[in-house]
Amino acid sequence: MDRAGAPGAPLQVAVLGISLSATCGVRDHAGLLAEALASEHVSCSLNWLLREERSLRGSREEIRAWTDRVVGELAERRPDAILLHYSVFTFSHKGVPIFVRPVLSALRASGIPVVSVLHEFAYPWGYGGWRGVVWALTQRAVMIEVMRASRAAIVTAESRASWLTSRAWLPRRRVVFAPVYSNLPPSAASPPGDREIPVIGLFGYAYQGAAVAMILDAIGELREQGLAVSLSLLGAPGASSAGGESWVAQARSRGLRDVVSFSGALPAQELSDALASCDVLLFADIAGPSPRKGTLAGSLASGRPVVAIDGPSTWPEFGRAQAISLAQPTSAALAGKIAALLGDDDYREALGARTRAFSEREMGVARTASAARELLVDAVGARRP
């Protein structure tokens, strides 16, 4: 019996979340997970807020209206459980999470058990100056409310699971690790053939921690060695953004402006095809490849070989499975890894095949759907007599 009094009926789950823009990886993640849960005998209804107000007063009214609407629908439909997708900045005003408590209080008052998918929940210490200190402190403080309201949680990195379960000041809850999966559809593009100038692709180039100087220096070293390559920066936000302008300025200062191009924001299928059309893909985070990065998941799913910087946050599974080419954090080491792949067709294609197989096996949506169903069933069962 999946529901009280309804033998064989699917578990009914309300999926909730908030976005700050129409382009939102968290919302895409939630939609794909809801679809996958249908195969796990879980029926999901999506109630998502796309925030349009930016003033404090307007944001407060907008979120209050959405919360009231959600509470009304919960009272009418009485789902078995709530699956909350939590990304702290979407519940915040200028980074301070002032909307977390009212939303969670309303959900707790419904009496319906909540399982939370914790995408981004606390800003790291040591970044962003005084604003970063305020964000890190306030976002950690509201995690008490988040964990209190949740029967269980899913996180996208093993280190985050360890952190949550080891904080004595947080309510004890079951926390399960499931890597982020790709939000992109399968590519319809053919693998790249021989071409005069190989294309190095980079998806996820504008976020904090991108090793801009190291990557551009590596491209410069390859050209000095006589290996002409181009660097394609794929996806949003494009050349006119703050992140894009930083890449342009640093490329120009190295005499590499003509080597760097931007695709700009692309529809999902076109972005997937663009990734699959590159000879080699890079992952730019100086902290290392982590299972919580959607841009990395998209690159891995493309089936092209990926070169990443080996940093403190590198997921050990990548190395054990030899699914990524890991470079020491120097431009020379990065250039060497890229050159090795471009110089050996068999090695390049074999690594791409391992990359795709690893993505399907370890980072597919089915893994998260299975974990979510287990937690939802446990949460529903715990509230029944």
C-alpha cells in the first residue's frame, strides 16, 4: 500500500522551489527529477515561483502570495509529502535569507512531511569580503530551520553530507548523497572529425573560482609549442557579462583575443550539441571537479574527454574510475594534458567513452530518483499510525 487507504496508488508529492531568473539549473534539476520519479511510482506536482520583484517590500509580498497559494493547494490536495528544492540565495534578499523562516513555518504548519534537496545552502567562509561574512553567518543560522522542517535531505557532495551530520547545533536528520546530473538532452551531433584547428570547449566559465589565468596561460603555451587551438566558452552568460568581460580582458592582455569565442546562451539541445562537437572539454574550477556542479555533469554526459584541475574538492570517484584527465594546478600541467589528448586519437576517444559511461552509471537522474523515493516513503511512513 503506497498511500493510506489507496492500495497500489502512486505516492503524491508536491515539488516546491524558487528561482531568480528564467534560466535556472535548480528548476531544470527539479523537473527532470519529477519525471524520473514517475518511474519510481511517485506522482509529482510542480509549484515553482519565478521571482520578479527585487525590492525588499516587493519580494516580501511576492513570496508571501506564493506561500499562501502553496498552503491553499496543500490543504486542498493533501499530498503525501513535499519535496523542497532549496537554494539559499533564492530565499534571500541581497544574500540574507530572510524568507526562509516564513516559508518553512507555513510548510511545517501543514503537517505534511518535507524532504529537502539542498542545492546551495551556505556561502563558504573566506570569500566576498564583509558581504561574504554576512552571507556565510546568516545562511548557516537558517540551516537550523531548514533541517528542523525536513524529515530528511539530499545533498550533491559527500563532503556536504559529512558537514551536515557533524554539526552539533543542527537537528539530526538522515542525509543522503546523490551527484548532480546533467540537465541537457542527449546530443544529436556527430563526434568531431579531423579539423585544422582543434576546439577546446569550456562550459561554466563565469562563476567564482574559475581559473581564468591558468587556462589562458595553458592555451598560450600550447600555441607556443606550435599547437594551434581555439577556446570556445559555451553557454550563458556571454561576452557582455562581467564574467565574459574578464575573459576578454585577460585574453587580450596575452595576445589571445582572437583565440577565444563565446556561444552565448543556447537552447538546451544546441548547447548539448556544441559540447559534443568539441575535441576536448575543460572544467575550470580551481577547487577541482565536484559531483555538485551541473556544468561538469553536462560536460561528462557529452561523451567528450574532460580535463579538470585537480583541487581540494575533487571527487575521488573521478580518479578511481579514470573518468577525467586530472591536471595539477599549473598552466604547464594543464597544457600537457590537453596536448596528450589532442595528439592521440585513440586515447581521446577512449577517455570520452569512459566519461560518458561514468556519467550514466554514477551521475544519472535515476540515482537521485531512487534516493528521493526512499526518503519520501520513509517520511510518509513515519507520520502514519
